[in-house]
Amino acid sequence: MTSSVTSSQLPATGEPDAAWTPPTWEEIVEQHSARVYRLAYRLTGNPHDAEDLTHDVFVRVFRSLHSYQPGTFEGWLHRITTNVFLDKMRRKQRIRFDALPEDAAGRLASLEKGPEQTYHDSRFDDDVQRALDALAPEFRAAVVLCDIEGLSYEEISATLGVKLGTVRSRIHRGRAQLREALAHRAPEVVAAGSSQGGKPETRTARSGLRLPGRRVAAGTR
């Protein structure tokens, strides 16, 4: 029986465990392909580019697994996915599959297509997706990691390899551009927490996008 590859089963960073055995590439693909695809779709905004990015991420994982330092595995995948996305946007180049195990690309493709629910869970309505696509890649990555994936500023800083102040700036500017792009939609003022003296929250109707809140609801349901 294949063991689950989760961060809870991995030794904490800085505490090497001689008994720990790295998961196989096949185990990682089987257990994490849906997670990676969802993030890839949210970053790229369309199924074709999301599939390409997912392939490239697992190529990078395959090549880097030997150097992985046990810690938070999901965080490691977040970092690789985001960095590969930014690399592709900068270089507009495809990562070759020469180093993959025999037949691995075919196995990944079949897993990647997955249930239809994966697609629906990953997509936004057209207005929100166009607004995200219009953001600079660095802003888009920061907003997606924060408002969709739910990472903290500190986690995003580690994922992107930039200072905390840079993370805050990118998220602030990205949210401001989203707000401007979605201004044509009728705003809905929600008195969130007003009974506790909280400030009203502006939500663009139908999108589920809360500004300047910390979360964006994924997908239209």
C-alpha cells in the first residue's frame, strides 16, 4: 500500500531523520497532481497553460527531489509551482522532458486530466479571471498565494524569495488593480463584523472577491 506523502509525515526542517525515505516521483504525482494543477490554473488562467505548467512543475520536482530538505512538502510544491510559472513568463521557454522516467509523461497526463471537479474548483468567473490575467506575473502570484491559497505573508516571502515588504507591496498593488478592473461590477457593501465594531467590507457582486480582505473564493459554483 502506497504511503501518503504529506508534510505531517516528514521530519521537521533542521531535524534530519536517517530513517526517512524520500517519496517516489510516482507517489508525488499521484497524491499532489490535483493540488499543483489547481494552483497552476489559478496562475495561468486557462486549462492548456495550466497543463503545461503542471508538467513542467513535476519535471522540476523530479530533478530536485534528491536535494529536497525534509520540511513542509506542500510549501516546497508551492514554491516550485510559483517559480516555474514566473520563469516561464520571463523566458517563454518550455522545460524539456528528457530527464523524465520512461512513460512518465503519459502517466502524468492521465492523472492531470483528473476529475472534472478539479477544473471547476480551480476556475473563476470570466470577469475575475480576466482581471487576474491582466496583473503582472509577480503581482498575480502574490495575490493568488495570499488570497486564494491562503498563505501568510511570511510563507509567500519564503516561496517567492523576496522580502516581506516586497510581498506586502505586490499584494497591495495587485489588489488595487483588481479593484479597479472590477469597478464596473455593482459593489455590494457587507457590514462584516459590524456588530463587533468592525469596518464594512466591499465585495464585488457575483465574483466572491473580497477587497481588501485576505481571501478570494475560488470558482463559481
